[in-house]
Amino acid sequence: MVLKAFFPTCCASADSGLLVGRWVPEQSSAVVLAVVHFPFIPIQVKELLAQVQQASQVGVTVLGTWCHRRQEPEESLGHFLEGLGAIFSHKPWFQLCRERGSKSWSCKATHWQGPTSHAASGEDQVMLIFYDQRKVLLSQLHPPAVLPDRQAGDTTASAGGLAAVFDTVARSEALFQSDRFDEGPVRLSHWQSEGVEASILVELAKWAAGPVCLLLACLLSLVSAASACRVFKLWPLSFIWSKLSTCEQLRHRLEQLTLIFSTRKAKNPAQLMRKANMLVSVLLDVALGLMLLSWLHRKDLIGQLADALIPVADHVAEELQHLLQWLMGAPAGLKMNRALDQVLGRFFLYHIHLWISYIHLMSPFIERILWHVGLSACLGLTVALSILSDIIALLTFHIYCFYVYGARLYCLKIHGLSSLWRLFRGKKWNVLRQRVDSCSYDLDQLFIGTLLFTILVFLLPTTALYYLVFTLLRLLVVTVQGLIHLLVDLINSLPLYSLGLRLCRPYRLAAGVKFRVLEHETGRPLRLLMQINPLPYSRVVHTYRLPTCGCHPKHSWGSLCRKLFFGELIYPWRQRGDKQD
Amino acid sequence: MEDEQSFSDICGGRLALQRRCYSPSCLEFCLSCPRITLRSLTAVTCTVWLAAYGLFTLCENSMILSAAIFITLLGLLGYLHFVKIDHETLLIIDSLGIQMTSSYASGKESTTFIEMGEVKDVVINEAIYMQKVIYYLCILLKDPVEPHGISQVVPLFQSAKPRLDCLIEVYRSCQDILAHQKATSTSP
């Protein structure tokens, strides 16, 4: 039977001593955590292990002996090492041995039968697996293996053997706290035995984080309380707030900031990553916003924009007027119903005239408004983009109105047509039974119905054309707004901290492990090197992606086409709390 | 101990199977795929450049030629780094697991390791691939919920696509180790 011994690479050059670690019987593997050097007093070693076991809930015991010697083994040392097996009884008892300066290792595991039996105690083959203790300590396996009981003992249920190794090393931090400069009774060798490393900046940041978080949490709670006050819940304001995507974005950012600066500690690594991702996302957003602001101010683009806005709006209105004149004539060679055409065309032209007057009324204030709006870019690039999207929506409000008029008209016409078509065939819609039933109509009903049907059919091309043109315009505006929203969502949801971690410290996010067979000589035990297999970038984004506002289209392509055909109004995205129309 | 044999893949290309036995409980199979030939590389480059030159004579814009060179270089790099697999390795370690490594022509390696506890069996399966019926070696993974069920089928040597004779070699050695593993795992 092959036993596995996980040995840390940092202890491969340590002096002789005792192997300390955890034995996992289900996987027949021993995870060596540290080496205790001579001289030591067995009682003190046992005390230290009991302390560590209590602190970390990991069943740490003495697993065997480690011998790092020069040339031939001395007989006395060999007997001494075997004698230790009697003091720290552990089944199986490992004896690892390495010649100094060479790569030949030897190890055997014996089942100590007791001093009375002189028959050869069973020996098993051992496989040595080297692992980098620091990397295994810091890394996190994805998907996180759910290890059931965190009690003292070796309960590992059916969690994979390697997840148990990672878990053991991660939980044994208490063992790695002492280094060789300590004056303790027991001398240990592990990855931190050369001295515990820490960074001054990190420590200072940790000290400063407490009061700063408290202060910011208070400020943020004031802001949220102010925004939740009653004034904003009155009807006109609440309606406007719900329609503007800027408010949605600001609310989202406020929630994120509240979460980041909350004084509660993160409960598990996933929450910590989420907080870190949010913080980096907010910082990047603000940095990009400030860059945009500086670029706008350097070239005085705001002034130019304000000067260009009115002519652009005028130009758009003129183009729309040309379009309507074209529709009122013979568009694409089609012959329209002159009367209806003139009515609709004149109605829409008057609407444009009203809109242009409104824009000209606003023109003195445009520059100041734009300047204040430009200032909002220091809250973040996403806020600036949301404001841009809202400005586009406001400037193309007349297109939206035209679309609604055209759609309603078309919808009425379609419903009328379908109902009169049923009358034409002698059927009617039974509201009680929700189905089409036959019905006997009077002659005058049939006459009027057929007349109306004919009228509607011949007026259909005109209405349909207006509907088509304005729907296309509306879809164009919706597409532009959709692209802006997509960009905002991308900035909101990209987990930049996780991606940076995967780039710079790939061992922190582990998808699994990989093994490499080291130089092998016959007669010697098999030696493997266990390395961490990092998570691929796509899985990093998928696992750690931040939740966004959730404003994405709810229609499938089929339902969208159906709605367009029947003239029902389409709302490409719904904000939270919107009712269906 | 090392062993090298020559086989062919389903299209007739030459494959080399290298078998290394580190110990009775650890085996490694390395299957090398046919290399990228100078002829195919020259053919692709010439086609792309001829097409670009044809476009250039139509449009009289020299950007097309530089764009063609750029595209050829990027395409070659992308192909070597993401598409062309140089050799595939299968490492079986008794009581630890099975590891599959694909090494790309640019040196990139992508590794997957499956623990022995998840492996139900290693079998040779038949599949319909385009217009052929081929054999492939695959690992069956245990279903955590149902004891006799299979949760996933992981095919091996997907780019090399060796024929049945090569697969039988690998299959026999895998089964030896799996049988040994099952025998020792059931005994206390």
C-alpha cells in the first residue's frame, strides 16, 4: 500500500529532527507542517502541539523523524531515531532521510508493533510530494471545498484529498508564528522560520482603516438618510428619479461604498474579494472621471459643446422636418392617402416647432448647466456616461413622442382591422369564453362594418409607413443608449482586483494542482513536485463578477418582433420598481 | 524506464508514443502530434499575400500590404500559442490521480488533474467524428449523488487522435494501475 507524504520544500535543507504534521487516514497521507530540531524535551514538544491543536482545530502530531546527514548513517543515531518512535507513538511512523548535498532521499514507514514483537513490522512504500508551504497557505481553491466539521480531529468526509492538504496548511497558522530567533523551548523549521515578514505600510493601513472606515460610514449614512427623506418621494420627483439612469447609477455607487466602508469584517474570502473588487472599481471609475474632466477643461470643450448644442438640435429638427415633408409627398414612390398624410404630417411638424422653441428658450442656461454636469464627472466616469445617456434621451424626446403617437395609432388600427375582419367573416370575439365564435349580424351592421373595414385597409399603408419610420428612429436612439449602458455595466461589474491578483500572484486563485515527477532512481522513493494550477481568466471573471443594476433587456427577439408587428410599445429596459405598461 | 513506439492517427499522420515507467505505481505517456510543416506554412503565407496584393492592385492603398503582413504575423503567433498542440502527456499516479497536460507549440502548457477518488473508470469509446467512426480513450468520473452513475466523460488525447492500437497500449497500462488502486483501496 502506498503512503503519501507531503513535505514542504523549505524543510528540505533543514537539520535533523522530528516531523510534525497531520495524518489523514482516509487518503493514507501525511501532511508535514514543520520540523522540530534537536535538542528538545519530549514533554515540551507535546505541550506545544497541544497548544497548536487547541488554537487551530487541526490534529497536529509528531509523524516521524527527519535525518539530514553527511555520509553514512551512524549506528547510534539510527537507534536513537528508532527509540523516538517509542516515545511519540504514531501509526505509521515515518523515517525520512536525505544525504547532504545530493538528491537521494530515502523514506520508510513502519507500523510499530511494540517493543515485544521482534518480527519485522510491516513496511509500506512511501511517495514523497513536495509542496511550497507559503503558496499553499495563501491560495484558495475554486470551487471552495466544503469541509464539514471544523473540530479537533481528522474529519474530512469525502472532500478531495488535496483540499484537505490545503485546509490543513491554511488552518495551522498558529504553528508558523514562532521563528528561529524566538527564545522558546522548541526550535521549529517551517516557511516562516527565517523571520515573520510584514510590511510597514500594510500595518499602518490596517491601523488607519478603523477610524477612516468609521468616519466614512457615518458620512455615507447621512447621505443615504438625506436621499431617503420624504421630499424625494413626492410624485413628480420620484417619477423623474426613477426614469433617469444617473440616479440609478448614483444609488448603485452609494450602496457599494456603504458596503466597502462598513465596519463589519468580511466573513469569508469571497466577501473580502468582493469588497476589494468594488473598491478598485470605484477608484478606477473616479480616476477615469477625473481624466475626462481634465481633458474637457484643458481644451475648453464644455464651452465648445455648449455652443455646438443648439445648432445640432436645430439641425436634427430640420432633418426631421425634411423627413416629414418627404413622407407627406410620395415617399419611395408609394402613393399615400393625401388627407391623412397631411393631417399627420402637419401634426408632427407643429410638434417639432414647439420643441425648437423650447430649446431656444433654454439656450442661455445651457453652458452653465453643462459646466455643472461636467463637474459630476469627478464622481466617476460611469456617472458622466449615465448623464450623457440621459441628455440624449432628453434631446430626442420628440422622437420618443412621435414613436408613441405612431405606435398608438397603428395599434388602434390593427385592433380595429382584426375585429372588423372577424365581422367580415361573420365571427366575433367572445370575451367570456376567450375565443372566436360565430355570430349572426344584421344587414346594416354588416354593411357599416364592411365599409369601415375597407376604409381602414386603405388607410393602412399611410399609418404603417409613419409607424415604421418613427420606430426605426426610436430604435436607433435606443441602440445608442444601450451601448452607453453596456459600457457603464462593464465598468461596474469587471472584477479588476481579482484579475490583477491572477496576473501578479497566480497562486492565490487556484483551480487545482499539477504534479511534476522529479529525478528518479530505482530503489529510491518516488518524488513529485506539487504546484498550483491557477484559475483561467474567464473563470476569474465569471466567479468574481460584481452584480450590476440589472438593467438589461427582458425581451427575446421573438417577442420583440411580435410587439413591433402589433404596435405595442417597447421599453427596452426596466428600472427597478417600474410597473408594466 | 523509457519506451518509444510509432503509431498513426486517424488521418494517417505519424505519432510517437513515449512511455515512461517511474515506478510500478507511476506511469507517464507522452504522445507527440505531427509538427507544423514548412510546406503548409509557405502555402498559407503565399495565399494571404497574393490576396492582399490583389486587393492592393484594386484599391491602390499600401496600407493593405502592411495590414497583410501584420495579420500573417499575428495569425501565426495566435495559432502557435492557442491552437497547435505539440504533445499531450498523461501521467497516472496510483492513489493520487490522473493528470493530462497539453503543450502548445509556443511552449504554453495547460494541465488538468483529476483525483483518484473521482475516477470511476478508464474506457475506450466509439464516436462519430465528421464522416468517420473513431475510437477515443476517456475517463469516467463518479457522480457524487448517485453511486453507480457517471457525472462526466473526459476524453483524452483529443488533438492527437491516435488509432485503436495506440489506445489499447495506453488502456492496458491504465487498467493495471486502476486495478491495483481498487484492490488496495478496498483492503483496510
